[in-house]
Amino acid sequence: MSKVCTITGAHVSRGHVIHRRGLAKKKGGIGQHVTANTKRTFTPNLKDRRIWVPELSKFIKVKLTARALKTVAKNGAFSTLKKAGVI
């Protein structure tokens, strides 16, 4: 399954981790040197949830980020899911 939020559209993004070696000059060393640029992925904080929608009187299964869960709690399930195009 894809790692995409159904409301916000947050998805996996890619980046790099810079590996450094050596002690910093501030700490009495001869300086840090970059030894590698390693690829990594930044994954969204996804949760699988069943959300009760009183207007439809049924549960809707969605994959949401933690931020989207706060949005649903604030604005209501029906209006948020309808705006996102899930309903």
C-alpha cells in the first residue's frame, strides 16, 4: 500500500544524511570532513483509522497523518472528508 495521507496528501520524500568524521575546530580538533552522502526517506506519520461519519451513519476507513486527525477532530469528519474528496 502507498504511504499517502488521504486528506493532506502527505507522502514519502527523499533526502540525504551527511556523514561527517573528525572533531570540530571549536572543540579542539582539526575540523570535520564529509565522508559520505547517504540516501534516506522521510516518511509521514500515518495511522489507519475507522472514522464514524454520523451524516452517513457508517464508518469510513482512511489512512491519515497525525496532523490530519487533528483536522478531523476540529472541523468534523463529514466536512473534512468531503473537502478532500473521499466521500
